[in-house]
Amino acid sequence: MAELTMVASMLRHLSLSEAAAGLESIVADAALAEDTPLEVLNKLLQMEIDGRNAKGKAKRLKAACFPYIDDLESFDFQRKGFKGINKAHVRQLADLAWLEKAYNIMFLGPTGLGKTRLSIGLGVKAVEAGYNVSFVTLDELMRLLKTAEISTRAARRVKTIKNSDLVILDEVGFLPISKQDANKLYEFVNAMYLKTSIILTSNKDFEEWSEFLGDSIITAAILDRLAHQCEIFSLDGPSYRLEHRKTIFGN
């Protein structure tokens, strides 16, 4: 038992905390299974890897700031009237090959079609694959960019977003922004251009962007960079929320 304690201590000294925590059970199981020393070592190292991967995933999920967690598998592509994207498209997007090439994705269309849900589903897939992801609404991003110089917390969040492999920019066009903010958005998009993938959701067609951005020249510059390497999905159909609305007294 003293030897077991000593080995566990050495594992912790080497920062192999997951292996140290599971050492006793692995040794006990090994005795029953008559595992070789190499098999025991393999199980210890695998436990360490699995533990680190789980902690890393949890850390990346927290840092992503998703408003909720959802998967792609449960998305209903067959609902009546829904069009613009199908299961085959999403299956191909879920392999994340586009992330390695810094391609962007845009989900455009009216509210209630699942644009944010699809974005989060892809974001979760990216987190599971080991990528750093940041979810932020346009309104929140503007607030962060404007206060980064005077707020340490905002500056840290902006740094995290800019260092992400994937940025999900949600609710673009829901609220108009000032020309000064449009300039800041351009600077942000330009900094991400060809370096970081962006998934963008908007309830506005491109023709309407200059209305909420307030400047046709800035709008053209932003769209030029976003759409250069980009897959665009124009969704349409009935609102999922209205179709599945819940009432106080039930149906």
C-alpha cells in the first residue's frame, strides 16, 4: 500500500492527476485480469488522456458562452414549409473541414427558423473536436468593442473572441447600429478575415444591410470580406416557435 501511495504521489508530481486518481482501481482490476505491466501503463495513460480531454472540453464549452447547448441530430429538417438547408448539408458542415480553411457560414432568413440553433450545434461540434469557439450577439460585440479600452473584463472577452478558431456572430441586423459602430464592426471582420471562421446569423438580406449599418460603403467592405470564402444558406418557412408555442392553459 505504501508503494501504491508513492507511485500516486509521483504521478501527481508529473502532473498526471487523472492517472493518480485512478491508479488504485486500475491496479486492482489489473490483478484480477492478469494484465501485463505494459497494459497497466496503457490504461493509466489512457485515463489521463480521457480526463484531460473531458476537462478541456468543459473549459472550452464554458469559454464559448453559448446561450444554451443543443445538437444537430435533433434538428427537424422535415417540418412543413421549411427550406434552405437539409440534413446532407449539415452532415457535411459537421465534419468541420471548412474551419481549417477559415471559411465562413451565413444563415439568413426570418426569425424562428433555427439559425441560432444550427450555429450552436456546429459550435458544439467544433468544441468537441478541440477548437476554441466564441458565441456573441452583434449587440454584445459592439458593447464589448466600445468598452474594451476602459474595462478589463471587456478587454479579456474581446481578446478571447479574437483568439477563437470560430466566432458565432448572432442576431446581425436585429437592431440598427451607428456609423461609428459600423466602423468598429468592419475593423473586427477585417481582423478575422482569412484567419478565423465566422458563423453569422441574420434576419436581413444583403440588400437590407446598408439600412441597419447606415453606410453603403462600409456595408460593401464588410460583406466583401465575409462572403469571399463563405457558404450562404437562405432559410425560409414557418416559425418553429409559433408552431410549437406553449400556453398557460395548454392546448
